[in-house]
Amino acid sequence: MLYALIPLCLCLAGVFLWQESKKNYVPAVILKGLASLCFVILGFCLSKGSPAARLITVGLLLGCIADVLLNLRYVFEKKGQLIFLVGIAVFLSGHILYLVAVLRGAKHWWIALIAGVLLTALLMWWIFQRITAKKAFKIFGVVYIGAIVLLNCVALGNLIASPSAFTGIFAAGSLLFLVSDIVLILNTFGKETKQSLRVTNIGLYYAGQILIALSLLFLN
């Protein structure tokens, strides 16, 4: 019964996209919150209570809160930019918890740090060629993407150094999360907003969060 949360999450996310496309923003934000609550419950139920697992479960919860905030900007348009930035900050807090969790067992973490800085610089240069955004959003973007890239570098390093079900599933979830956010940035701040990219963004995001939640089954 617990794993029924996965198809339920994806179904709710699909209905959310449908409501959002029709600009029914209040039902949409409720549906998105419910979809995100599914991966939070899944993570908490699979967690075995280790310090790293607790960090990841709280990170999942922060992701759920951030999901609601990002869509509340459409409900409260006058404060939309502020709500968006707060939502990104909450997401960043969740990523930092993920990062702290996987750093606990990381070997040669300094290699991941160097790789993360270099890859973030290259990725943000590529993104900035394709978007138009205010300075505040660009600063938040660099810090936010930097944290996710570093998380991916550490997760990949852990997978190479200590292959296991946990490191593999977590690394896959982190990668999907990164790609999802890149698509979100390009679709939000690019020349044209496309529904197909929105669907891609949401699909990759929920797949990533579900994988991160599932990884807790293998984390002692």
C-alpha cells in the first residue's frame, strides 16, 4: 500500500499541470501540495532513522513547502516575485540538507567541491546566454544551481567510491532534480514559455524526488 503513493503522486502532478494550464491557480496549488506530500510521506515511512536519513526526510518536507510557495506566486500576483524567491530559498535549504547527508560518508569531497565550482560556472554561463532575468534572480540562481551541482558531484563521487543501491538511486534522483531545475529556469526566464517544457520540468522533478525518497529504503 505504501508504494501506491508513487502512482498517486504522479497522477496528482498530472492533474495539477492540467489545472495550472487552465489558470485555475488555487486548485492547482492544492493539487501540487498533495502530490508533493506523497513523496514526503513515502520518505518518512521508508526512513530507518539514521542521522543522514533524518536530514533527507526533512529535505523532502522542505521541497514540499517550496513547491506550494512557487505556485502561490500565481495566486498572490502582487507579491509574486517575493514568494518565488522565498520558495527558492526553501528549496535551497532542502538541497543543503541533502548535501550534508551525503557528505557524511563522502571520500575525497574536495574533488567534488572543485568539480562543482567549475561545472556551476560553465552551466550558469550557458544558462545566462539563454535567459533574461533581474539581478536578484541571477544571484539566487547561481547559489541555487551551485548547490545542486555540488550535490550531484558528491552523489556521483559516492556512487563511484561506494557503489550501492542507496548511492545509485540517490545519485539518479539528484541528477533528475538538476535537469528539472535547468528546464524550469529556461522555461521561466527564457524567450518563450512552453507547456511541453513545463510538463518536462514537473515530470523530472517528481521522478527525482520519488527516487530520493526511495533511496532511504537502502540507507541504514
